[in-house]
Amino acid sequence: MEAQVQRDFDNLESADKEIQYAAFKNILAVTEKEVNWAYEVWDQFLQDLSNRNHHKRSRAAQFLSHLAISDPDKRMLNDFPRLWEVTRDPKFVTARHCLQSIWRVGLAGDEQQEMLIHHLANRFTHCSDEKNHTLIRFDLIQGLRNLYDQVKNEEIKQIALGLIEVEEDSKYQKKYAAVWRNT
């Protein structure tokens, strides 16, 4: 692991919130592309998914989602249920951070993409009784759009448009459909 990345990981524990946030952003930026040190931190992030501190849970979920592209052993196929659980975190902001980044798991390969899409579609279909379900649905649709923009798989678009049709409230149906304009 490069020295700067190690410093950024160390700075996540800084007492200074600005230093923490800068380190967080730096790590997300570095993990936009494949890295060779993913397994050096993978197990710690898996543990942090259930940490008492919601900031650590949120960061771990986002980092693991980003590191999925750096997972040649396909650990994510087995570890995904633990990551997915954070999308139902008792702290809604933590759940939302996970929902907004989990689409990146679909960039790791066909198996991961299929698994992810299945979970996103199932959650969309069955979340109407959850608190904040309209925000959850929006994040799910936005995640599908983000994935589509990266991989250009028309099947993803058709799945998303089909899910949008399930929405009974026309106001939210329009809001979700807006995500897919210009495709």
C-alpha cells in the first residue's frame, strides 16, 4: 500500500473531522480504480460493517463497495450479505450511504452484477412498508442508473424502467423516471 493511502487510513481516526473527511474522500478517489492492496484492509472493513460507531459502518460499506473491483478472488460473492445488511442499518443516514454506493459492486463482474441487480430489484419491490421507502426506492433506481452508465447494459435499463412502473404514486413514478431521462 502506498504511503499516502496508509496516511489516509490513519487519518480516518483523527480527532479533526476535516482531516477525517479529506482522508475519506482521498480513499474513495483512489478506489475508483483497481488497487492491489484491497485484501490488506478487506477483513477490517467486514468487521466494521457491524461496528457500534455508525460512521465506521458507513465508511466500511462505502469502501467495500468501491473495493469490489479489486477483488480477483470474488470474496464479495460471499461477503455481500454482510454489506447488504448495512442497507437496513438502524441509522438511516448510514443505510443511505451504503445504498448510494453499493451499485459499484456490479462493476466487479457478471456474477456480482447479477447478484446486485437481484437484490436491488427485490428491495424496490418489497420496501413499500419501510420508513422512508420513497428515498430508498430513489437510491435503488439511481444506483441502477449509475451502474448502467458504467457498463451500458440495456437489460439494467429495462429492469429499472420495469421497477418504476411498479410505483403506484404518480408523483414518485415521475421522480424515479427522471433519473432515466437522456438514456
